[in-house]
Amino acid sequence: MPRDRDDDTRYSWPPLPGSYLLPATVPWDDGLAEHAHLWLEGHCTCGRRLYPLRLLAAHVGWRQTLRDVVPRLRCQVCHERPGEWWLISDPADGATGRIAGGGGWRLRVR
């Protein structure tokens, strides 16, 4: 995804915020860097794909919003647009070998 012409932020990692809580509603209009501790989880025909917002912010610009980025994302394997998106706090949630009861937060995006 190309960066906006007026986006003059550096191509570096945004700092992690002090709070690691999942917002109550989808933060459509906040910059990606404001939620750099969260991940996008996409579900498509070939499986589940994880995209860290911190990496997306470093790649497309800190000021880009979920409203701008989510509709353009595609799976890296099958190149389809995932039919379902979740904003998650922990990418290991539900993983094999994970201690029971750890439970990260999830928020349906699309």
C-alpha cells in the first residue's frame, strides 16, 4: 500500500502505547500508531492471517486509519480479501499449548 503524499512520518516502528487495553468500539478514525499493540486477524478461504498494527503503521504510515487500510488488505497466501476481520490483543489466543484461561480480547471489525 502506498503512503499518502502528505504523510511525512518516518519509515520506523511506532512506539508502543502505555495502555494495552482493547478499545470498547472499533477505532476506525484513530491512527494505526495509536493502537500499535493490537493485531488484525483476517479469516479467508486458506485460513487465518495475522497482521500487527505496528508493522502496518511502519509500512503505510502512522496516520493511516483502519477505515483506510482494512478495505485494501489481502491475504498474503491466496491474495483474496478476507471475509472476516477481528481486532485482537493477543495473536497467541487459542494456540495449541497455551495456558488455559489466558484469553485475549477480540473485537469484530468486519
